[in-house]
Amino acid sequence: MKLPNKVAIITGGASGIGRGIAHAMVKEGAKVVIVDINEEKGLATEIELQEVGIAKFINGDISVRSTIKKIVDEVVNLFGKIDILVNNAHVSKQVLFTETTDAELSLSFNTGFYPTFYFMQECFPYLKETKGSVINFASGAGLEGLPTQASYAAAKEAIRGISRVAANEWGVYGINVNCISPIASSPGVQQWKEHFPEDYEILINKIPLRRLGDCEKDIGRAAVFLASEDSDYMTGQTLMLDGGAQKLR
């Protein structure tokens, strides 16, 4: 196993990419804590994971900073340490650039950027002890500047920025900080497909492998790599898991 007895926090872990990562990590021996605002899905995913290994669901609104500290404290009380932090949770609305309001910007930054930033701050002392790993999430929306995704792209590129800063500052402690930029068959992408079928077909045709990534097999397994000893010499990078659709600039 690649992650024996390692303790992982995965935000947005009740469904989609987060759920896929949780399944991949628990199969590699990690003790997985999934954090999500959706209690019904979170409890269901907890049951799935417990059939394979050790897992815990914590319900919480991570747009509230005080909640993040409580979650980190609870994880440490339960398992005594933190080895892996996966900041996957993010909510945004698709709106044209000129129609994007403070409300859309706040939604994206308060569910994506700020929780990522605060979780990293709260987990730092424990990651320092374990020489742990941080996995954050970038997006082609930011790399390519996709239409209608100004708030999402802004938050994702801000996440990449702080990830590089943390990689430089925390490298001396043996902490790896990397980003994944995925295209995967998540519930959010499926909803997007329903509302924008023509854009969806354009996306598929742009992907050289002509398919969307699987949340567990393609994204989850790569996250296992980033959290394992196999990637000890890799930090400050953005891993493109998009079937070859985009080239990192």
C-alpha cells in the first residue's frame, strides 16, 4: 500500500472528484476524513469507504473560518496527526464577465479560495510534523480563460498562486504542495453537459484521448501519487489531468 496509516482530509469528499480521491486513498491504507456540507451524501460515502478501510465523515460549512479550525482539531483528536490535505471543495456560478457581481465572486472565493487558504494555515503545524502533502485544485477555466467562468477562474488561479508560495516556504520542512488541473466526469460536469451540450461536445473533441477522466481511477490515483513517497521530489507543480486538452502556460 502507498499510504499506510496516513491521515487524509478531503474537502468536498461526498461526491465527484473528492469522493473518487477518498476511495483511491482508503484503498491504499489511508485513514480518510471527508468534509462536506451535504450530510446525506457524506454519510452515504462514509459507509462506502468504511467497507474498505477507516473513514470518517465530518459535516460542516467550510465557508465559515471557525468551522475549519474545529474540523482540523477534530481530525487531530481522532487520529493524532494529519499527513495529507486535499482542498477539493468549490462552488461557483457561470455568468458572463460583464454580468459577474460581487455575489458570484464571493461565492467562488468563499467556497474555494479562502477555505483552501485557511485549511493550509490550520494544517501547517501538523503537516510540518509528518512532512506531509497538500493537494489543491486548479482548473482549465483559469488556464484557458473559459467564457462565463470569471469568478471560478479567478479563484482557481489565486489557489495556484498561494500553492506556489507555500511550496517555496514549506519545502524546508519537507512539505509538498502541488495542484491538479482535471477534466473529469463529475456531477458538476454532467450538469454542465445538460445545460451546454454543444460546449460539452466541443470539450470532448478538444481532448486527445476523447474521454473525460474517471474521478477515482484517473484523478484519485494521481492524488495518491502526489500524497505518496513516489512524489517526494515534486512540489509547486500543476499536474494536468485532462487527457491532453490543455498545455500549462
